[in-house]
Amino acid sequence: MSIQTRKYDLKVAITCNLQPENYSHENTDVFAEFDSSATVEAIKMALLNYCREVIVIEGDEAAYGKIKNEKPDFVFNIAEGIKGESREAHIPAMLEMLGIPYSGSGVTTMSITLDKRRTKEVLCSNGIRTPRFQLLKKADEKLNIGFESTLFLKPNCEGSSKGITAKSVVKNEDELRSAAAEIIEHYRQPVLIEQFLSGREFTVAMLGNPPRVLPIVEICFDSLPAGVPKFDCYDVKWVYDSARNDYDTTFCPAQISNELQQQIERTAQRTFEVLEIRDFCRIDMRLDDEGNPSVLDVNALPGLIPDPKENSRFPKAAYTAGYTYEEMIGEIFMAALKRAGMRL
């Protein structure tokens, strides 16, 4: 896809959280949500096609002072935040205080979408399918959700499949209590319990305002070795389906009927709308027992890893749509500029 570019006389800051050098997903998930220096550099080089200057600012406690001193005209924000249940909203809040426009969703949306329980409450109130659920703050709380089907556990405020393991699928109360206790103790936050859907799994990248739905990615687990969980857990995403291994669980475009594609796209569009997402996102879905798409998770800050071998889902959908990496970043940037009234 060839996109006409124009350089704007803008100083742009990339706000991000960098992984330590030589970080390995196999050893720990602590920095799984953060970006590698290679990803940040790729975004910087892409943005230099569209603006005069690009600087990089770490999204930590010192970010407010650095942003205030540097006075960027615009911020391309990919900062995940360093602590707290609303950490993805910290940089947007700083930027709004300083009156600096930025890419991506706003403070309220970032706070809601990192909180899986609140996200599901918004979806339910707007008639969007999502698995039935319950939040446990303590492992021994009374269960209001029954075992009519298998249940699934995950930390309430994490991304990048952190805390999702083979133990996340439970079939009785003993397994649930044990898994919940481990998650609550390790991640220091409530655990979300939801109905486990055994249907096909998809992820939907969206770009623009109003958003364009990019080619749908299917997550398929058939090629994984025996004993590996057949759902998108941490090991599947970061260990097996990576440039270091030969397994590929992501296929784009998904081989689905026109009817199912339209259902998925409508669900994604409606989710984008009710959560007031901006510029870009990725929405994870599974099919329920009747074959209807049901929203599992909403990623208002999807990963933007440039290496195609890493199978980063948002770029994979963009590549399938015909974008280069530079064009994809440019489209996000231009969508945000236009929304902010900065693109003439």
C-alpha cells in the first residue's frame, strides 16, 4: 500500500516504557508489556517520515518534568505505565494537564480497558457479548458463577497474557481456589473468573477514526506440542509463537465465512464506539457455543513489534492489509493529528 507522505514541522515525543537490555520473556513476565529498544527505534524512524524531530521519553515518575521541559508539539504514546491499576492512563493524564495532544485513547478509556471487569461491565450494559464473569478480591470469596461449563482465570489488570497459564482453565472449585490464590498473591490484584469459551479465537486490529477493521487474525493452536495449553496463554504468545521457535499460531486473514466476518467486524466496531477508543486498538474474541463472537479483552495499547517473525498481532493485520511498518505508524500518527485538529 502506497501512502502519500507529508512532513509536518512538528517536534514529536515517543512516550514508552523500555524493557531492560537482554530481557527474556522465557525467564520472567515482569516486563512483558514494555517495549524493546528495537521497537521504539522502529517507531522513531517511521515517524521521521512525517515530522521534523522525534525524541524518546521514558514513561516513569520523571516523565512529567521531561515532557514539560522538552515542549513537544505532539506525543506518540505507547507507555504501559509502571505501577497501579490505572497505569496506562498516567501518561495521557500528564499530557492533558500540559495541554499536549497525543495518539491513542484518553484517560478514562485507558483506565477502563486495563480493568477487565470494568470493560466487561461496559460491554454488557451495551448489549455486546462477553463471557459471564465474576471478580474475586480474595480466593475464598463466595462464588456467584457456577461450573455449568469450564471456567477461566486471569489477573484483572494485566496485559500481554501475564498470569495466564495452564492453571487458568479450571473444572472444579478446588482448582479454582488454588489458581485464584496464586494469581492474587503473585500479582497483588483481584482475579477475574469467566466462562471458558472453547470456540475459535480471533483478534481484530482497528485503525482510524472512525476505525477501519484490518484483516482478521485467527489464533490457532493445532500445531503446538502435546501438553501445551490450547489457548492464548503467556507461554503460547511469548515462548512458542516467537522468532526463536518454529510454531506459528497466528493466521491472517482468517479463513471464515462472510457472515462470521461481518459479525466480528460489527462487534469490533460497536466495542470501539462504546468504549470511546481512539486511533487504534486490538480486540480479542472467541466464538461461543452458538458460533457468535464474544469479546474477551480490549487492547487500547496493542503491541507494535516490527519484526514479522514475532507475529505481533496488530502489525500482522496491517501487513496483510498491505501496509509497510512505516505506513502503519504513519496512519496511526495521521489519524491522531486529524482528530486533534492538527492536520490541515
